[in-house]
Amino acid sequence: MKTPQGIQARQGFELILLASIWGASFMFMRIGSPEFGPVLFMAMRTLIASLLLVPLLFLYRQQKALNGQWPKLFVVGALNTAIPFVLFGYATLTLSAGLTSILNTTTPMFGVLVAYLWFKDKLSLNAVFGIILGCLGVYLLMYDKIAIAPTAGEESNILLPVLAVMGAALCYAISANFTKRYLSHIKPLAQASGSQLAATMLLTPVSLFFLPTSMPSALAITSVVLLGTVCTGIAYIIFFRLIAALGPANAMSVTYLIPVFGVFWGALFLNEVVTTSMLLGGGCILTGVALITGVIKLNKKKSAAKA
């Protein structure tokens, strides 16, 4: 993988910091979701993030950008936050933080497919091979878990959380294309603040039906606070800085680093085992994403020869 051009030392540090923060989010979900329940846990996450982001929106005087945009922001809030967050929360009840973070990197695969079906964008040869390689990676990740499951019940217990993560990735892909088409004129801070606020309004009433029967532990409470403030609110701020400094394409190179930290934090703090299938499957998925995003090009030599 090539290092994106034009990244200075400070921006490179911020890329690594952002990847480590977003990688840690899967660990916090693994800790907090079982005690709070996925719905309430994610409602609290979006509420805490909103309490951090909305004041910044007024501080930078961007609140007027949301006027007349609330129907679209609710769509983004549902597809980019509320639904995928709950799906991730459900998945981490079963899947490890590291495995979930690896599966999350399939988002660019779905993004290309959604753009092809929705906007009729052309699928390059690189993208086709990238999608195939990514699907192979998902299969490798799941093979040993499903193959050793002695009963159909245990197999479905693995399959449903995996499908939940893939569904979350699909939601992100649809939201990204929707945002590109209908909200590209709104600055990122306004988009993030509005969508987090919309997600909070969507999740909070529903979460009242999923209250835990006992008080969550101090560790679970700490996890949701850190998830909302650091992994959502502060992470967005860092991401906006990178977009302004590097452009969206280079800023999205953080995608390749998130699973590295997701696996690392899970192994370090949750004693999760890093298996061979995780390394092989994750490698296939990341290579597929690199092909899809153009970081790796199959026809590079041919193009160079023509030049």
C-alpha cells in the first residue's frame, strides 16, 4: 500500500491517532453492549456525541446550514448512525472486537456496488477483482467458525452477527452516496452534528423499551462515555481537520489502519485471540479495498507503458 502523497508528519500522526480511536470503538462496544443492550448503548453514544458536537456547530456559526435540510439529515442519521450503530452493538454481543473491525472494512465494497446500481457508475476491472477478493476474505474469516460449529444453532449464532456487520457496512455505503448527492453542499461539521442529533432523536424513544434490568457496571458506563466523546465526537473533529488538510480521498486512507488497531486493542485489553483466518481474511479484504479505491492498480504497468 502506498502512503498518500502530500501527508506531512503532523497529519500522518493524526491519521494514526484517528485509526487508533476508531479501532478502540469496537472494544468499547464489546464491553458496554452486553450490559446496556445495543439500542440503549447506542442511543447514549449519539446523545453524548451530540452534546459535544452541537455546541461546536454554534461556536463556528454553521447552525444555519441545517435550515431546510432536516428530512435529509434524518435519512443520514438513520443510515449512517442509528441503524449501523445498533447493528454493530448487536454483533459485538457475539463477535470479537477485532473481527468486527475487520468486517467493517467491507464498507468501500458496498459503496462501489451502491454507486454502480444507483448512479450507474462504471465498475473498473480493479473494482471487480477487489469485490471478489473482499468476498473471499469474508468467507475466510467465517470458515473456521462455521466449519467447527457442531450444530445448526451455533452456526446461525455466528451467521446473524456477521450479517449484522455487513448490513451496517451497507448502510454506511448507501448513506455515503446519499450524502454525496443531496448534502455535499453542507460542511462536514454541520453534517455530523445534524446527523448525530437526528440519530439521537430516532434512538432515544426506542431505547426506552430496552432498558436494562440491572444497573450497568462502572466499566460499561465508562465505555459508553469514551465511545460518545472520544470515538464519536472528538474523532469527527480530527476527521474534519484531515479532510480540510488532505482532501476526502487521502483522509479515507484511515480505513486501512482501523482493523489493525481493532485487533490490537481487542488482544491487549480483552484477551482476544488473533487467528490465522483473521490474518488471511483481513488481508484479502484490505487488498480488495485497496483495489477498489485505486491504491493498488492491476493495470499499472500497462498504463505506464502507454505513457
